[in-house]
Amino acid sequence: MSTAKLSKLNKKQPVNAYEVIRRRIVSLEYAPGISLDEKSLVDELGLSRTPVREALIRLAGEGLIELEKNKGAKVSELNLQTLQTIFEAGDLIERAYTRLACLRRTDDDLASINEARLEFERDLNNQDVAAMVHSNTEFHLRIAAASGNKYFLESYRRILADHERIAQIWYSDIFRSDDRSANQKICRQHDELYQAIEQGDTDRAEAISIAHAHACKEGIRSSLSSGESLIADLNVQTEEY
């Protein structure tokens, strides 16, 4: 978003520094590893230092940026090691909260999960990658919330912060390659996962969750293979319960 556009926006509504900076990181407008100059952000957003600094601290808490003493802030790296840790942690946490969601979900939980599922489908049909990233995150977070375990929810929220950047790459590549089968698989797995949770089928829900995570790994490996040779070595395995 240009300074001119931000100035125009300022006349209509206050700029939320956290939302603006986070969106730029997740969309990869701010590339992994680049430095973020606080003063430049203050000038561009037309805000005082306090909200910008608070936004950077909040984003550091999410792991999207790193704050270094006397060095300022930089966008967290997104490399092979990051991907490995995301998938390792995500594989285990997803399976646990999905099973609990099957046992504990309420009618309100189901309505909320289904709302995010349908929103993702609309965003996909509109080929709106940024919106897809957001609605996909909401879909999975709402399942985690239905588990009734705040520790799973907060841990998974942290994982998804990095996963959003990965999804940005994958979804963009899907549209570039016009791979309709990949789109259909994502929607089908979301639908099947929702139905399994609705029916309280813990084993089926867990199996779908595992298959969905595997599809994500394969998609990311394929998307990055041409530009990131190290991704070929990504083969995260976790023990079965």
C-alpha cells in the first residue's frame, strides 16, 4: 500500500499499524529476513511511534518478526528449518485438537466452523489469495477453539502465523498453474473434516486432518522446488499415537 493510498485511507478511518504490517508480512510484500525501520513505518503510516512499536512487539510475540537490541526489527526467516518445525508441531497439535473438537464441539462451534469453510470456498472462487489465507486460518482456528483447550488453541495460533506465509506461496502457485484438482482437494478435505467433526467421528476426523496436512506439504514442496532446492529434503515424520 503506497503512502498516497494510506493518506487517503487516513481520512476515512484510522490506520491499524498491526494489521497493515502483519498483512504485508503474510502476503510476502515484506520478504523474510528484511529489516523494518520503525521511523520509516511511522512516517508512512502517519502514526506516532507508540502504536507502531506496540505493533512490532505484538508481531514479535507471534513470531513473525524478530526484535534485536540496538538493531531494530526484521521479518522472521522462512527457511527449511522453519518449515520443518511448523510441520512437526502442526502435525501433532492438529491431530490432538481435532479429536477433542469431535467430542466437545457445540452447535455454535459447528456453525462457526462451517461459516469459515464456506467463506474459504467463496474466496477460492474469487481467486483472492489474501482472503483465502485468512479464511483458511479461521477455519482451522475455529476447529481448535472447539476443542475447548486454550493451550492447543494458542499454540496452534502461533503455528498458523508462519503457515499463512507458506499458504500465500502455495495458493498463488495453484492459480498460476491453473491446478483445479488442488483447489478441489482443499475444499473436499475441508468439507469432509467438517462432516466428521459434526458426526463426532474422531478417527475419521484425525485421518482427514493428517491427509490435509500431507497435501499441504506436497503442495509447498512442489511450489518451492524450482527456487528452493533445500525443500526437496523436507520429509517431516511424526510418530503415530
